[in-house]
Amino acid sequence: MSDLGVSLQSLRSVPELKYVNAENVVRYRAIMRFFYQEYKRLKYWMKPEEVWTEVVKWGVLPDYTIEQCLADLEQLAEWGNLASRHDGGRASTLEEYMKKKMQYLLRPYSIEIERLLETLERVTGYGGSLESTLFDSIAEKLFEIRRLAVETSPEAALELWTTLYDAFKRLHENAADYIASLQTAKAEEMMVAESFLVFKDRLTNYLQNFIQALQRSAYKIEGNLENISEGVRDLFLEQVAEAELAKPRLEEMPSKETLLQELHQGWNNLRRWFLGEGNSPSELTLLERATKEAIARIVRSVIRMQERKRSGVSRKKELEHLAGWFARLDNLDDAHRLAGLAFGLFRSRHLQGEDLRHSDRADQSMWDEVPTIQMLRPRGRKRTGKQDTEPVRENEERKRRERESFLQRQAEEWEEISGLIGRGRLRISELGTVPPKTRLRLLQWIGRCSSAPKHAFVTPEGVRIAMLNSDTPERTVLVSEDGELHLPDYELAFALTDAVREVAAAGEGGLPNE
């Protein structure tokens, strides 16, 4: 056994695969497919006459003889695809018994090869699916492991592990295949077709429902994995191995150490998929990110199609028809009224700008907001003479203002955080009336703590903010200058990271990231 866990036996040549690409591949594969179909019907030992008769009935080998069939069966037995034994059951004399009559049986390697080939024949794409119910199943089984690890029997532990790991494998493989199918050239072609507009709502809702189920169940799964100690895990896997070894089998069973090693590897795969390893993000995070990117690609494709459809519409016939109405009018006043009806309301234009709201009040009118100034450039293609080259705009003054504004906001946040570090902990109910900026900052910290795996994050200034009671049932009211907000009575803890402590010990002043 090498350091990578691969033995020389597992890297041997596979003569059982020779028939797939042999010279008479059609004859060999026809025989093997017949044996596999009979195996699924629970019929195992086959005689050469039965094999030859059924293969000829398929019509794929019109000139196939019994002598060729006998030679092919011997060759497959030599490659290890078939097992053979002497057939003396029908003999009535010694001479008949001594004649070489054989029966053939499909070997385990060949069964798996034919099963693989049968599966590959049905593959038309990546397939896969996003089964959101698997998250709930995994969370439920992990909770049962926590609750019953000490009291459960080996048989119940084996059933629990089999259900858990099968759900995990289905989730990983099906989700990976489905996300990969959205990256293919066929998917790209479909997303630019007009027929995709009918399908896009179902696809977007499907992805969004999966994201919601992922976000809803991820914390349960991560919490259960973190709360299962190594002792509980080892005891549970010992029971699984004990039940697995207790099964009566004719084949050689692996040793208990090997089986436990495989079970621990499976548990580590499950933990790494949901919790990550070291500084690497978890596969769950990557799956969530890939699904969100797929939704964004769909939305972008639909927007491009709609814009292309709008820009390519010709209104020539409509305008010619309207011009005929104007030509038939004799009164100028009627022409003015027709123009008012035809051109009174121009098509609206949607302008995007930065939202600079100074209050979160829901009853405040949009007319009371600060206006957003947007520079518009003419869309006409006609040029009225030579145009001077537009110089590159000087943005140093705007950059300086933005920098000063950012540093001011950073200084305000650091001043507020440094005041909280001295307190160590803070409850929402302990606050009095706070300004809107403080309320927004608190809500931002609460939101980041709620979405973090361990309900804690580190600010750019090097301060670790942790939520100590994320599931508290207690409620309180956060009073601000512009209203009241009812929310759980969260408790936040503030602490400096090691890097900030080293800077403080060295006597360096200013902001940690300044």
C-alpha cells in the first residue's frame, strides 16, 4: 500500500475489458449483453446452444454459426469475463458424458462492466437535479446520530449511516451534474433562443427554491456536524463497522481496520463538503455560489433577448398608416388633436442611479428625497460637422472627496467599535436612543453574524464581532431617532484579533488599516 492509499493490485491491467474493443466486438458484446439480461432475470448458468439461439434471433449477426459461438465463449472465458464448468447432466452414456459440453456463468467484473455500459447508453447529457429535500434528510440523520449514538444498536447504526451517506452522495453528484449541464454549449444556445423566455421562469424558480432550501438547512447541518464530538463519531462508526462485518458473505471481507478507515474517510468527506477544510471554502459554499451565478446568467440572457427584440422592431408600417390619417385631415385643429393622441405620451426611460436615501421611513415621499443627477448623452447617429476629441475627464477632485468621505466613515466606525471593545459585550436592550447611522451599523453587524458559519466575523479594522445568542427567544425594541425596531435581544461580543494586538503593543497609532 502506497502513501496515497493505492495498491499495485488496483493498478493492474483489466483483461475483462478486452472484449469491448476487440476485433469481433459485435459478437462479444452481443453474447455479454445476453448473459447480463439473463442475469437480471435470475438465470445464471447458460448453455452454448441457448446463447447461440437467442443471439441469432436478435438479427444483428445473420451469418453467425454455433462453431463461432463456441469459440467466442471460450475466448470470453479466457479473458475472465465468463466462468465455465463441465455439463454432464444430459448424458445417457459414458461417451456422451466425456464429450466436452460446457456451461457458462457471468463473472462479477463483467456484471459491473455491462451495468456501466447500459448506463452509458442512456446518457444524453450531464443530467442531474437539485433535490432540496436531501438537505433536510441529511440534517435529520445527523441529529439522530447525535441523539442515539450511545444507545443505538449496530443494525440501526448501519441503516442510519447508509441513508445518510447515500443522501450525501446523491446531493453532491446530482447537483454537480445539474450545474455542469448549465455550462454546456447546448445550454448557451438555448439561452439565446426565443423559446427560452417561456422556460426561464420555471428554471429560475427551480434554482431559487434550491438556494432557499440550502440556506435554510445549511446551518442545521453545520451545527450538527460541529456538535458531534470525535468520541461520539468513533463510537457510531464502530457500530456501523460491527454491523457490516456481521453480514454473512461468501466473498472475502475486508479487515475491521480497513473498513473503519473507509468509514472515517467518508465522514471526513461529509464534513469537508459542508464545513470546508482549513482556509478553503466548503463545497456547499461553492455550490451556492455556482447556483447564484447560474441565476445571474439566465437573467442576463433574458435581458439581452428583450433588448434585442425591442431594438429590432420596425414601426415603418405603423408610421405609414398614421401618416395616411394626417394626409386625409383638412382641419389643422384636428391634426393637432391627432398629434396629441398619437405622440402625447412618449415611451418612458428607466434611469439607474445611486440610492442616497437619508431615512428608512416607509411613509416618506419620493419627492422629499435628494435628487440624483444623471448626465445623458444624445443617441442620434447623425453628425453635424467635425467634432473635437473629447478630453479625458479629470477625476482627481472627485477621487479626493470620495477618499475623504470613506476615511471619515471608517474613522466613525472605528471610533464606535473602539468604544464597544472596552465594554467587551453589548445587548440590544442595554442601548438607549441611537442615531440612524448606529442603527444601520448594528443591523449590518447582526446580518453578517447571522450568515457566518460560527456567527462571528472580523471587520477590516481587525475586530472580531461574535453573536453569542443567535437563537434567543427574548425580544426587545431598538429605539432610533427616526423610529422603533422590534427584534430579538441579541448579545454581541467585541475582541481584537492577534494582529491588532501586536500593532497596539508596538505603539503604532491610527486606524489598524490606515
